[in-house]
Amino acid sequence: MKPLDRFYESLDLVVVDRPPVIPQATYCVAGWLGLDLRRPAYDAKLMADSLIEGLRRAGYEGVYVGWEASFNILAEALGAVLEETEGGLPRVSRPILRDVDDVDGLPLPDPWLDGRMPIHLEAIERVCKAIKGEVPVLSYVPGPLTLSTLLLGSSRTFRYLYFEPDKLRKLMESVCRASISFAKAKIESGCDVIVVADPMSSMVKPGIFEEYISPYIDRILEAVNRDAVPSLHICGNTSKILASIGKLKIEIFEVDTPVDLSYARSILKDICVMGNVSTTLLKLGRPNDIEREVVECIRKAGLRGYIVSSGCEVPYTTPIENVKAMVDSTLKIERKM
Ligand SMILES: [Zn+2]
């Protein structure tokens, strides 16, 4: 079975011979190729060539196109100043909004012109030219809460969220519009799967998530679901909000390691789940440890609606042997069947 067919069958919740294997591997390939992190973040061709080379060398079955957090890219396009970090990738230095009312002056960025969004769109086009139709091309867009915290500051955003949540609505609407326009440009560039990434969402109470966050996540998903596969990534322990996540208009949920995969499977019956292999193990473990973990994940999730992946972004210094072990142990399942 072709990797792309197996991927779509998994989304359709058909029982497959073995799950697809698609680690969230972006900038970890830099280490494999002896590159620093910074240069490809500013060079579409180098970013695309590196991502394709990573796929070819490790043998996984899908490519995430991007090189750093999508919320950084969008915050920069909205006017945030980025500062250098020791690791090589820039980060937002300080919030650009002093208060929620300042959102009225926030522009709607043009993904084809502003900041480094065009670099990411060109990288998607280049990757698609090389591998479209062979394996799926995935890319992240910012979730509403996480982008809001970058623009307004985490402590102020959370204070509003818990004491005056309705005052955040205008900001959430504004960041949704920006995220949707980035997502649509990514689809136009050839992207198959749009993954809304909202890591901050695992830090809010379930009632707050359900009432004040999930409607905005859904707004982004609804805007893309006719032209791309809608997916959601929330890092950390999402066990308490899984029931709300199950009501969202997603076809995939990327489950991080702190969530028990059997539990996620039992709650998200009609959604393909993806992930769960520990990124710490991938970075520091041995190939044997990775194999054991992959087999355990497949045992818990089953052969219907599951994609083997890392719980989150594969870290920069992860050895390629460990990612290959993830791929090989998934392929072995097929041979055993
Ligand atoms: Zn994550």
C-alpha cells in the first residue's frame, strides 16, 4: 500500500496493515545535515532541501514544513520584535499590545508579503514540487490562545481569561483571522494538512477551554476543512480537555506523551490520533527503547485511526538512528501481520 493511501485510510478510520509513521521532524534534520538552526529559517530553498533530505534519509512518511513555531512567524509579521536565542532560532522579545483594546490597531498581515511568512510559503511550494502525491505535506498555523499570549503577554492574557474572558474575544477573533489567512496561503502553496498548534491550551481549565478557546480553534478548522485535512496539536497533558477536543472539527489530534494513549483512544473514538512517542526518549534513548515504545503505542491505539509520531516536535539534537528506529519498528509491524 502506498504511504499516501495508508495515511488517508487512517484518517477514514479503516483498519490498515500497519500505521503510517510521521514524526514531527523539522529542525532536527539540521543536526543530521550539519547545519545550524538559523540559516534555513531565513532561506526557503535551504529549508525545503533539508526537510526533503531528512525524509529521504530517515524514511518516514510525511513532511512537516516549517522550521520554528508558526506563532513566532505570525507574531513577527504582526510587528513583534524577535531576539536571538542561544539555540539559534529567534523568539518574540516582548508583547506588542499593552492592553486588549490596542487590538484595534493590529493589522491583518499579508502572508505573501509580510515578515518571513513568504519564506515558509515558498518552502511549502518547493517541498510539494519534490514529493506531492508521494506522502502528505503538513504545516502548522498558530492557535488562538498561544498567539494571543505572545501579543499580549502570558500573565495578562491568563488574567483576562480567568476574570474577564469576554474582553479577550476581540483579540481572539483578530488572531483567528490572521491564522486563517496564513492557513489559506499554505493550502494554496500545496499543503495537504493544516495543523492548528495551541500549546497554551493544555494550561487552562476544561470549562474555560470549552467556552472561550475551542470555538476559536474551530473557526480556523472550519475555514480550512474543505481544502485541507484539519488537525490539532496541543502539547502537554490534555487528558482533561480531550472530551472537548473530541467535539472539534478535526480529523487528526496530535497527542503528546503525558496523555495515556489508551485513554485518548477511548475518548477520541472517531478521530485519528497521532503521536505519543516521547521526544525525550527520542533525543536521549537508544534505538531499542524507541522500538519498545513504538510497539506499545501501536498496541494501545490499534491499527485503526492511528499514526505513529513523536508527542511533539523532535528535538534538534535527536540522533537520526533513533528516528530510523521509530520508522523501522513501525514497518516491522506490517511484516509480522
Ligand atoms: Zn507540542
